[in-house]
Amino acid sequence: MFYTLNDVFNQSIADEFSANLNAEDYEARILYGIRIEKNLKTKKVIIHNTTIGGDFYKEITSEQYEVFSKKGWRLAVFVLCLSNYRRKLDMVEHNIKREVNSRKNAKHIQNLKSARERIMCSFTKVTKKINLIIKQTNND
């Protein structure tokens, strides 16, 4: 199945777990750090990944837009969420190695390990949700 950006936007509105971020000139929803916005004047739909980009939200890549067109709102959000978790895990792993090979601050290393554990738990929860969606889709 192929979804247009308007289809994906409508799915986000219907999704009871998506937070409403509507403003005067746009409608928007957010779920797991993925924000979808529809400009009320131009009707253009844009998707942002709020976990990267610093002070400004970064628009997703064309490859990531393809994921939304193939999988729809909820499943694509989970796929991008896992990608975000992988990136965060890589950063934490890098910081652990750097700390172990330099200052060897035990408290900082323990904090990094705790962060890694939290991310791994979140990763597992989202993976289970993806598997549940896939299972339900296959049963329909």
C-alpha cells in the first residue's frame, strides 16, 4: 500500500496517542519525537525529526519520507524512533569508551551506563510495538 503525505497526516490526527500541537496557521501532531505539520494556507505537509538538528527541528530525509509512504504514520514513526535510539546508543557507547580511556571518572561512567540501559529498554518497547503491528497486519 502507498500513502500520500495527506493520508499520513490524517492518520496522525486519528492517532489517539499523537499529541496535538495545533497553532493559528498550522495543524501539527507529534509522537515519539516525530512531528508532522500541515500549513493551513499552503496545505503543505512536512515531517520533522525533533531529536536531531539542535535549536531547529530537522526535516526528515527523502528516504525517510519513503518509509512514511510505505508504512503509514504509526509504523514509520516507530521505525524512525528506533533509528534515533540507535544513534543515541552509538553516542553513549562512544562517550563510555572515551571516558574509560581518559579520565576514568567512575560516577560519569556509571551515569553513561544507566543512560545506555534506559535507551535499550525504550528500544525493546518500541520493537515489541512494531512486531505487534506487523502481526496484526498479517492477521487481517
